[in-house]
Amino acid sequence: MATPIPDDGIRRSKTGIPLPGPERPSRPDWALDENDLHKSMDSVPLFMSSLPEDAADNPLIQALQDLAYDGTPEEVAENFKNQGNECFKQGKKFYKDALLFYTNGLEVFCKDDKLNETLYVNRAACNLHFGNYRKVLTDCAHALKMNPKNVKALFRSAKALFALEMFPEAIDCCEHALLNDPDNQPVKDELARIKAEFDRREKIRIEKELREQKIREKKMLIEGALEKRGIRTAATPGFKPDHPHEIQLDQELDQLTVPTFFLYPEHNESDLIQAFNEQDTIGEQLSEIFYESAPWDPEHKYQPETVQTYFETEDQGGNIGLMKVGLNVKFLTVLTHKKHVLRDGLARFIVVPKEDTQWKKDWLAKYGK
């Protein structure tokens, strides 16, 4: 029995001693690499899956390219179609190559409308995978121009339109497809999917429109109530409230409630009253606020009888002033005062101790008091 030749090409005995005789023949330079056959084949022009950068300077490659266009336009287009189909069958990894073959087939400009129709529809399938939905619609439109009953073109158009959220148009494509092929289950499933999503979106849209309509109606009612009372309003550009409360109108009682800040500058503190009713007095609101002492007022010095309440005034020239408010004054009286401005949907009162202190004198001096 002959001694086998190992990988290093040297014949050896069972004990590893080199033996005389022919060495393993060396592989020729042109032989394919048996360890990476796919890569080696890709270097051979006949088997290349993509062209190198210097393809234009390679006469062999140019000759093979010319061979691809050998024949009538119809034969060349048919060849490209078949190559595209083979690539497409190999899976998503080869869709880009399939798209290129279909494009090459179309660029031959053959006179066979049926063949061109197929190339357009097949290229649309590739573009659908890549998310090129506008290109899908363009290719399908060309195919449908040649054959308005092409179910694949209608089906792929529907998928692209669905992705573009053009639901009525997608439904129309599916319905036209089913007119030509009533038992086509994939089209039926796609139609059901589109209708379900369209109905869901429509429900959301209608609910949103109803909410927005109610908000508009509510806003108009409140604006009307403010105007009827002669309440001056203003909005600060770019202002965003840091609370969710808004002016409310009780239509049955025809009464407004307004979110209101009570500010205590001596302690840099404040209280937000969510809904100060226009018919309540300043004293009633202060009684609720100071019913219990605040954490910043442990000695309970702030009480309705021991404080003074002010609101800022604003004349037509924008000059800011200060006006004292009595405990028995209704909130509505303040709101309708000619120098009061309800800015950004919020009312503001400033509360300070009645006791004259240096802090109070300095604070009043800021307003020219």
C-alpha cells in the first residue's frame, strides 16, 4: 500500500522519517483557492458578482459585458429578467443585484410590453423591500399602464401606499385587484390589514377633532364671558404656565373661576388657588389660606386681619403700580378694575404684613410708594 503524501508534500515513514520519492505536485498559479472558493470565483470575470473599479480598462470584462447584450433587445431583456429572478430567489441578500438586473432589462427598451410589465413589477418588489415606496408606485404605474389588470402591480402599490399612510388609495388598489382575482388570499389579508389600521386612525382623528372642537367652544365661551364683564386680558409672548389650571366658566351659574397666585414677598413664598370664584371676597379666600399657619409662618403672624393685600396695576402705557384691596372686596371687582390686567390667564395678589417695618418700606419704595 502506497504511503500517502501529507499536506507539506513530503513522503514519510510511519515513524516520521522522510522517504525518497516524488513530492506532492505544487498547484499552478491560476488554480482557484480551494479554501475560499467563493472569493476565488469572484476574481474570475466570468463569475464576478460585481464589477471592479477598473472594469472599463479590462478587455476581458468588457468582452463579457458585451456578451450580455448579444442578441435582440427582447432576448437581452429576457436574459436580464431571468438573472434578476435568480438573484431574487436567493433571498434578501441578493435583492440589490436583482434590482440592478431588472433595471438593465428595462434600459434595453425592448418592444415587448408584457416583458417590460414583468420587469417593472419585479423591480417594484425589490424597491418595496428597500422602502423606496415612491419608486414602487412609479414602477407599478408603468406596469398598470400596460396592463390595468396586473394584480401584482395593484398589490404592491397597496403595500407602498399603506407604508405612506395613504389608506383610502391603498384600499382602492386592493379592491381593484380583487375585481380581477376575487380569490387572491394575500390581497384579501392586505385589504383587511389596511382597513383595520385606517379605521383605527380614523377613530383617533375623529376623537381628536371632537376634543379640539370642545376646547375651541370652551375658549370662545370664556372669552365671551371676559369681554361681557369688561375684564382686560393680556398674554406674555412665549409664556408657558407651570400648572394645568385654567379659567373656567360655570354656564349654569354664569360665574368665572380664575387660577390665582397669592404672593408673600417677605418670605419668597406663594400659594396657588386653582379656582378663585369671582363672587368670593378677598377676605374669604385669605381665611381659607391662613386657616392653619404655613410652614414658613410658624408663629401664625399672617392672618386676614394682620395683613394688607395689593394687586399690581397697569395703565395703557404699560406703567406698573400698586393698589390696596380691602377684605370685603369681591374678586370680580378687582378683575373689572380699569387698571387691572388678567395676564396669561392668571390673577395675582401680593400679601404683606400691616406692621410697618423697614422691609415693608423698602418694598413699597419699589412701586414709588
